[in-house]
Amino acid sequence: MAQSTNREEQLEGFESYWSRRADTSYVKFATSYNTATVDIENKSLFLSVNGGDGFFEPGEPLLGKTLACSVGDGLAEFADAPFEQAVQAALAEIAAASLSNGSQAYTETVLRAVSNVAALSHYTRAFPPCFTEVCMQAAKDYFDYLLLLQEEYKKLIAACFAETPYDNEIREFTAASRFYFYCMMENTGLFHSLTYHYTCRRVTKCIGEKKGAFTTDVTESLPADRYKKYLETVEDTQNTGRTQPNNFEKAFDLPVTFTELNIALPALLEQEYELARLDEVLVLEFEQMLRLNLRMKRCKNCGHYFVLKGNYPTDYCDKIPQGENKPCQMIAATDKYSQKLNDCPPLAIYNREYKRLHGKMKAGRISHDQFNIWKELAKVMRDRCTQGKINLEEFQSWLNGYRF
Ligand SMILES: [Zn+2]
């Protein structure tokens, strides 16, 4: 039990640290509560970022925005964020400025250093720290809290969702079973209480512009397919001549077709959690991941965790890595193809000639039929070459000697 007590003590320490600071209103760091909406149906997590007067915002502005991510993406980003290096740099920056402790310049240095660390993930940006006193110790406390959480969730992802050396044996374990086993081995648990509400709404969320794992500026609108169904229903009703309210609509003084609207667009149950701190949003997402029995892998291109969707086996994520313009899956497919060309010279030679002649055909210098006949013959020669029946030179000279 030693370990579990230790963790609880540690988090409790941070909790009092957070609540103590959240109650006060230091002008630059006052923060208010954030509310998240989880839409189980879409397996997405929506986070509305709210802030008080002096909400401290690391990175690009999130304040007033709604963030959406597929369940698992937020935790994966947090677990992979390079906090450790950033913390070292931030501590060095604060230490260098510590002579002028208490001055305006010192305060600004600490804030900037903390901000540089907190800017590294969406969740740390949405839940920045609250300080009563801006000093080295406060920054250190925050960094300790951050690194402790990151370490914990790295372990939890590896234990519950990622591939293991024992996949042959435990492939059929659910994520919850793996978590149970982890708690047993570590003699620990993950208990947290969150404030929870539920409500019924007809309007569901529609995803806005997707930027990487996260979507910002989520707009609320009717889902297109359901709305279409509603319009069709209304049209049907009008076609069949229902222009008068039915008894239900009459009794409650409702517009005609209110009945059809509710059948075509049923209200949905929505769950909402009150979140004030970083560790709370992590607990929430982790719980959703267990509930959905997610599987994760490390992408063989960018090295980051990603959630496996469906039963389709893939080694690459569908996110666009930094400095690239296409997602890892496409990069891998292109690489694999050029690798195949490298591994198979006859294929490379055939492809080069194919492209050249295809261009000729497009330009009208050879006919479609001429090209197709060549293609069929060239494929036979290519395959004979791959099988070692003719060598590369023979294949090349056949190509060179071909006359239309
Ligand atoms: Zn990737």
C-alpha cells in the first residue's frame, strides 16, 4: 500500500495547492471553471475553455473556444508532449533571472517560462496553473505536478491500451481488465470524483475545422443526415395533405409537424462534467478510453501514440507530423512504394517506361490501343525479369527495341 498512499499524498498536496490558488485572484492567474461535454455517440470529447478576468493563456488563444478531439487523442498528446526538456529550460531561465526576485521583470520571466511549458499540449493550455505568488517555488510545484501526471499516464497507456510483448497471450483482455491487472501489480488505483450533470438536447455538435488531433471552433448545428430526414418527413406530410395540427400539436399549441420533427430528430442524452484542473480532464478521458475499450499503437513514422480504429491493422497514424504536409499513413504508403521500387529494379524500369509512354499517349503521339498492347506485353516481360527468366539488360533492350 506504500505506493498508493504516496501517490494520494502527492496528488492531495497538489490539490490543496491548486484549490488554494484557485480561490484567490492573483490578477494574472485567476481562472474559472471549464466544462467539458462528452458525446459518447461520436466518441469525441468536447471541451469549452472558459476563463476569469485574468485568465492566463499559454500558447495560441483557446479562451472562449470549444475544442474537440476523438477520445484518446488528448491523452496521447499529453503523454507524448516534451515537457521534460521544456521544464529544464524553464528552470534555467528562472534561475538566471532570480537575482531580481520580486521585480516586474522577474515576474514576467517566471510567467513566460511557465507559459513555454504549458503551451506544449492542448490540455495544459486549457488548464493553466493559478499562482498566489509568482516565484521559482510556485513554478517548480507546477512542473512537478505536470511531470508526475505525465509519468503516470505514460504508464497507464502502456499498461491498458498499447501493444505489449505478451499480445499473443493477452490480446483478448479488455482495457479494463488490463487496468485491473495494472492496479493489482502496482498496488494502486485511480480514484477520482468529478462533478457530473446530464441534460437532453436535440442539437448535437458538428465538428468544425480539424487541426491535427484537435478540432477548434466547433459549431453547433443539426447533423446533416438527420436534418435531411426531417425535411423529407415534412415534405411527405405536406404531400399527404397534413397541413392541420394533429391532436397533440393542438393540445399544446405547437406548430404543424412538431411531431415529425421529434421523431426524425430525437433529443439526445448529453453528459457534462465540471472540470477545473488538468488532472481532472485526464481522469475523464482515461475513463472514457476504458469504457470504449480502445487500443493504441506507436506510429512507426512519427513515433506518437495513436488510437486504432476498427479492426483495420495499421502501423501509422492519420495525423500530419510537424514539418510535413501529408499524414503519416500517406507518407508510409509513398515510402513503401519507393522501397518496393528499390527492391525490385524490373518494376522501377517498367514504371519509368510506362510513365513516358503514357505521356506520349496523352499527347496523341501513340494511340490508346497501341499503348495498351505495349502495356500487356511489357508486363509479361517485366514478370519474366522478376522471375529471373531474363536479366535486367535483356528486359531493358526489349523495351528500347519496341516499335509501335
Ligand atoms: Zn504518425
